[in-house]
Amino acid sequence: MDWFYIKGILILSGINLMAVLGLSLLTGFTGLFSFGHAGFMAIGAYVTAMGTMKLGLPFIPALFLGAAGAALASFFIGRLTLNLKGDYFCIATLGFGEAIRLILDNVQYFGGARGWPGIPVSTNLTTVVIIDVIGVAILANLIRSRHGRNFKAIREEELASQTIGINVFRYKMTALMISAAYAGVAGGMLAHLLGFIQPKMFQFIKSTELTITVIFGGLGSISGSVIGALVLTSLPELLRTFATWRLVVYGAAVVFIMISRPQGLMGGYEITPANIRKLLSRRQGLAGKKQAAGGDKE
């Protein structure tokens, strides 16, 4: 594999990571499962492309416009669905994602089902890495704040959170809007990487892939989302030698991980300097105990 091919995989991994980070906030930290994030990616992709092609905006301001469009759409869908309990919210978001795809199929202003060609190719590895680092930093600081603790409280027990004074609906709406904005940025970067977008690129299967990535990396772990996005984006490409069997092998690998480690790769654990020091000191302590036990036996 040459560098151009590896760079392409890294860019796709970084784009998927932005959407996965947003979904991690909603699903991993707030406890709301969504199967409509492909719809938010589609909104971000089309609004960002409209910003660069129709309004003449530079790429980065157009990305902000795409994120705002996705967040605004999530506000309206959230007002209607966030009071739903259990699987009903998940089903509602699934319907939303498919509705967005079907609407874009029939809007000729954006090319309809034939797609929208000629989008300027502005996404590169440097841009993706910078945006991903900013996205991870924002999410990590949010989770460590009081608001992050409230998100986790809602995930653990919604009724108890409401009893102690947490505005559950407002925090759910906040998580949904931030999550949608992240997906909108991912969609905008994808549109300006490929130079072409089409509604069928944002089908239900895309939402499923994002949800699988969050669960695969570990619910409630930003580090797990990063690792999951890198692994599950690059794995199908690394398995191309299996030709038509590569997706079967990919699926089998995901199932194996889910069975052998149901909590995900990281299982809520974060890779931070403090945690690494704790792990190293624990291992040194265990090694010292083993040496002491060996000395006693002698």
C-alpha cells in the first residue's frame, strides 16, 4: 500500500470519527440510541455544499453552516420525539433519517436522486486531523464538566436525575443537538472529500455502522470511539485481499469482539496520562508482590 491509499483511509477514519464522537455523547454518555445520524450527516453534507457552491463561502465557514443546519434539524425532531421512552425514540430517529434521504431524492435543486457533482475538493488529512482534535477536546471537556455528570446521571437513571433537579429534557436536547452538529461536520467533510454526494450514500446502513462503532469501541469512552472509528473504517480496506468475502470476515470480527468483550474494546475506560500512570504503578506493585512472594518461598 502506498501513502496515497493509507492517507485516504486515515481521512475516511477521521470523517467517521467526527460522527462517532457525536453519537458517543448521545448514546454512550446520555443513553439515547439513535439510528438517524445518517440523516444529520446528509443535512450537513448538502448544507455545506450549498454554502461553498451556491453562497460562495470558504470551506470552514460552510462547515459551520452545515453543523448549524444539522443541529437545527435535530432541535425540531427532538421537540417531537425526546419525550418518547425506550425503543420508540430509536424508531423515530430511524424514520427521520429515511425521511431526509427520501426528501433529498426528490429535491432537484440539489440534484435529486442523481446526486450533486462538482463540489470543490477541500478536505485533506491536515484539516481532518485538526477538526478531530478540536472535536475530541471539546467533548472531553464537556464530559468532565458538571454538564457531563448530568448526562451520565440521565443515562444511569432518568427518574432519579429529574428528582434531584436535573432538567432531563433540556439535557437530552443539548446532547442531541451537539451530536447532530458533529454529524453535520462529518457530512460536510465527506462531501468535500468526494466532490460528489448522493442521497443513497446516507441510507440506514450508514447509521447502523456509526452505532456499531460506538458500541464496538465501548459505551461511555471517548478513547473507545477513536479506536473503534480507526479499526472499523480501516478493517474492510485491509481485508480487500479476501475479495467478496471481506465483508463477511469484517462482520465475523465485529461479532467476535461483541461476544468476547460485550462492554466494547475500552469498556468505558479512557486513555489519559493519569490513567496510564495508575496502570503502570499497579503493574509495578504487582511485580513487586510477585518478587516478594518468590523471595519468601526461597
